[in-house]
Amino acid sequence: MLETNFGTAINASASAALVARPCQMIGFYVNSTNAGTLVIHDSPSTGTNNAITGTITPAIGWMEFPVSLSTGLRVVIAGTALDITVFVKL
């Protein structure tokens, strides 16, 4: 059986709830950055702190990050500027 490693692309340049249900994150592509930072949460709610990463300061390019998220996906973007495209299996 051929394993497919593709998913839905979701762009973010500010903090946002990207998926409001369980999903699998494949990874993310950093389109541009100027000292931007990222924290990934397993929760679409801003009232819940379910961070699954510390603060990431990514470089431009592909970051493989396979993880199952039980309640949803929220990203917190801070710093000067960061534009990412997250790939998830819904």
C-alpha cells in the first residue's frame, strides 16, 4: 500500500485557530520570516494552553512535524514577521 504524505494547506501570518477538530499535522513551510516565532497548540481555543512545542524560531523552508492533534490546531505567531503554510490531514 502506498503511503500518502500530503494534506490540506492552510496559510497563517498571525496567531489563529487553523483547525477546530482532531487532525494530523504533517509539517509546515516557512514562506518568509523576519525574526518571527511560532508555538503550536493542540487546541483551537485561545483559552486553553495545550502547547505541544516551545517557542520555535524557524528558518525559511520545509519543517517536517508529524503529530496527531486530539482537539484541533492553533498557532501563535509572534516577533517581527512570520508567514507559514501548515499541511494537515483532516
